[in-house]
Amino acid sequence: MERKRIALVAHDARKQDLVRWVAANIAALDGQIFWATGTTGRMVHEVHPDLELTMLKSGPLGGDQQIGAMIAEGRIDFLVFFVDAMTAQPHDVDVKALTRLATLYNVPMACNEATADMIIASPLFTDGYKPRPASFTGYEQRPL
């Protein structure tokens, strides 16, 4: 199995849920490569110090944008972003930009446990599935 490059992000009210999700799925996630925004990464690392995890800046301080850049560069295979749908986020524009880039570049994205569970339980997770690469030829070659 080719190792997946996975980004982990969670809003404050969902950080513990993400840590629990990683713990519940450690067998499927072991051996993958992770990047996580600041506090989320520290919390995951405390519970799972053996994971290959790179911590980025906190989301509001640019971590969401760092992951977005990695998506645009083709360096992320799967975005796990546990969203708090009940609380307004002061950096909502960054959150929207991150989810927009995952959508634009055809990167699988799970915003809750149910979707994350379905993705990692799929045979496509372990069988070397590569999503169709995004093509922007029409956009890039549009008349100025």
C-alpha cells in the first residue's frame, strides 16, 4: 500500500473528537504520513507520539493556509477536517479557502467522523486509488 499523506484539522470544539477518531482507527492510519494544524497536531501527538506527524501553525495563524498550499501543490491525499458547525469561526475565510481548495483539486475531504470512517474503510484507501487530477486548461487558456 502506498502511504497516504493526510492533513488533520479540527475546530476547537471538535479537537477531542478528532483525537478519539485517530485512536479508534489507529490500525488503518498507522504508517501514513500526517500534517496537522497547531493545537490539533499537539493533541494528536500527545496520544500518538509514534505517528509521522508534522505540526504546522495554528489554523487562525496560517495553518489552514499552509495545508491549502500543500493541497494546491499536490502534496495532500486526504483532508480530515472536523468542523464545528455550531460555532462561528473568526477565521472563517481561511476555512472556506481550505475547503474550496480540497474541492477544486479533487482531494477527498471528511468534515465529520462518518465520512472519515467511510473513506478509510473503503478498499480505495488501501488499493492505491488516485483521484482524477484537476485540470485547469480551460481556465488557464481563457482569453484575457
